[in-house]
Amino acid sequence: MTRLPLQAVLFDMDGTLVDTERLWWEAVERVAGRALTEADQPEVLGRPVEHTADWLATAMGRPAADLADALHREFADRVRAGIVPRPGALALLDALARDGVPTALVTASPRAVADTVLAALGAHRFAISVTADDTTRTKPAPDPYLAACRALGVHPSACVAVEDTETGVASAEAAGCAVLAVPSLAPIGPAPGRTVLTSLEGVTPEKLRSLPPLRLRVMTWNLWYGGTKVHDHRAKQLKAITETEVDVVGLQETYGTAAEELAEALGWYHHRAGDNLGVLSRHPITATLGDPDVGMYGAAGVRVDVGGREVDIWTAHLDYTPYGPYESAFDGLPAPELIAQEEVRLAQMRDILRRIGGAAPAVLVGDFNSPSHLDWPDVEWPVTKAAEKAGFADSYREAHPDPVRDPGHTWSPVHTEHEDGSGRPEPRDRIDFVLHRGDLRVLDSRTYVSGTPRTWPDVQDNDWPSDHAAVITTFSLGDGTGTV
């Protein structure tokens, strides 16, 4: 089981690191001129001063600006009178510092109050701080946590946010962080991706490292006649898989034996389907899906157990002829005729989607031998449209939405001229895909080719034993439970 590495820990301030929620509660009671009740908590706890002032203004018939000033004064007076760190807070901050894990303060309080608390806790304990003054929207919007992650140069999915209110939890979860909730005044229920504890006492960096979601790195790879066009192809295939640290590989053009030979060398699980398709997985395969005797074109799948979560992963290879980019570049076919030529592949894709059914989370990878409608502004390529209609998203285009800036070509790293000897440039395109649906969040997606391949026909000594680029997508996968 592989989890995302812990890149940073993001701490709320009031009620989480210091015992100021009670001071804030008392300040609001003083300005409101009455005792607050449990019904008032959603308008007070975890809220910025301006929100609570607007709420009081409606009830009291006083200008919100005057009430905000009064709340600032009352709360600041109480903070200056003395704040007390929450149990375990300083010990955890110091342990994270020893382990080299960056920390940030992320609060809905104004900068003046945050700086007072930072001085008391030791500003050196935090790499950065984000306050209500630093973002247009504050909690429960995700903006403060997203701003902290940008400043630290980390991905939210690889961070843990420590919060004490439902408002703060909502902000952190909307940003995509794993959450450790330590309720101060109001209870917080468990939920997927959320851990609820009664105190920070005894919480260690090791505990926090167990909270980010599971990582699943998926690769699609057409092996090109099993890799046999290149010398020492099996060793080069193994090197590519191990160096990219992938977890699952959907293979096409296996030449029958590649899946089992690679799996045996890696010590992984595998599924072979027919003589063309296979899946390798470092995670246990709990079921095989689709026709085990599938022919040259079609799809096969497996169900893998990723740390207790099951994910269906299918690999597909669609017919290569007629090939739309050739007909566009060489024959000048207009969009309606290009689309009409896709009927064979479209039928294959519809059959694949029928076999997959409604399973989620699911990943569909493969060599579609068709471009994407997301890449060609004037052609609604029906194969990828059909997958999209079935709920599958294109992971590479999620990570790189601009096809002009990031074309992501997978065909071909070795063919620069058309094989017919005419000298015509080979049309380059993106025809290999990692699609997904369900609770899989794309963290990164990229094409991959090792070395600098020589072009056809002088490919025997290439480091890269394929005529396609691979596509590798890293997903985060929630644990599906609420750990208490």
C-alpha cells in the first residue's frame, strides 16, 4: 500500500493550536449583550469577524462595521491578556520541525490577531501564515488552504489540515486536504478522508503520515510487438516500469507472454487476456474482468485491492484502420467524413463501456488509435466522446487543459516520416489515454519516453522499446471510511 508522502501540515489557529475559541465566544457574548446558545454556533465558531458582525447587525439593528470594530477590540483584549496552547500542540509542531515537515498557520482571524498568536507560539514554527486578510474568501471556502498550498509549493492531497470546527473542516476538505479534526466546542462527525481525535496529545508525525490518501499511479503502454523491435527489450521494459514507480500497467501488443514475464520479474500480480492485452499490478488482483480470450482488439480488466479499496482497471486496444489523422493530413477529409470513418472503433468502445458497466472507481487505459475531441477543435471524435458520455474523464487533459501548449502526443516518438517512403511528415497525435471515473483525483499526468529514441528504422538500440509514448497518471484515492 502506497500513500502520498506528507508534504506539509496546515494548522488552524483558534481552538486548534491555542485556546482562543472560548475567548472569541466570550467576546461575541459581550458585544451581543447576551449569552450565546448552541443554536448560535454556526454563526460564531470558525467564522471571520465580518461574518459574525453581519449576523449580529441583522439581529441587533446596528451597523455591521461598528460591531466588527467592537468584536476586534474585545477579542484582541482577551488575546493580549494571555493565550494558552492546546494540549499537545507545541510538541507536535516541534516534532514536525525535527522531521523537516513544513507547517503553515491557516486562520479566519485577521492578521493583527494572528500575529499576536504567532508571537506567543513562536513564529519560527511556521513556514507561512494565511489570514482572513490574505484571501478574498475565507473559511468555509477552500481559498485559505489553497493559498497556503500554493505558497508552500505542495499539493493539497498530500497535506493534512488540523481543524477544530465544522467550518474549518469544510474549508480544508473543499481544498482537497486530508483532515485531522480535534473538536474544541462543538462535535465533528467522521467522514471519508477525515480523522477525528479528542486531543493533539500523542499525535506524532508518523500518525499524520498515515492520513493522506492512497496513491495509485497508472500507466498505459503499447509494447510494440511485445518490444521485439528493440534489442534487450524485456530488460528495458522492466527498467521503465521500476524507474517510473507505477503501481498498475495496462499493456497492449503484449505478443502473448509479456504480461506474465514482466510480472514474474517484478514479483507483481498480472492478468493475461488473449495474445494482445494484459495488466500488471503491484496490488493484489481480486477479480479478472471481460473476455479472457479477447482477440487482437477489445479490452480486458482486473479489480485490484489498493489498501482495502477496490478499483477496476481496464486496458483496451482499438482497431488501427482507417486512421483519422492520416485521412485528415494526407487526404484532406472534412470533419463529417472523419467521424463517419470511426464506426468500427466506436462500436468497439461501446462494447467495452457495456462490459465495464457502472463500476466506480474505474480506470480505462489504452491505445485507442483515435484522437480526442478535447484536442481537435473542429472534429468531435466519437470514441472519446462515448467514453466521456459514460462518465470517464481524461486524466491528461485534466492536468494539462490546453492542447496547444501541452499536446501530449503519444504517436510517435520514433516515426517522424510516414512509413510509405514518401517523405511526408508523420502526423503526431495523442491516441493513448488514461481515463477515469469515481473518487479518483488526478494529481499528475504525463507522457513518458526514456532516453532519446532514434527514428525508424534505426531503432534496435533505443532505450525506449516502443513506438508509442506511455501515459502515466497519478491518482489519489480516499480510504472510503471515516476513521475515528
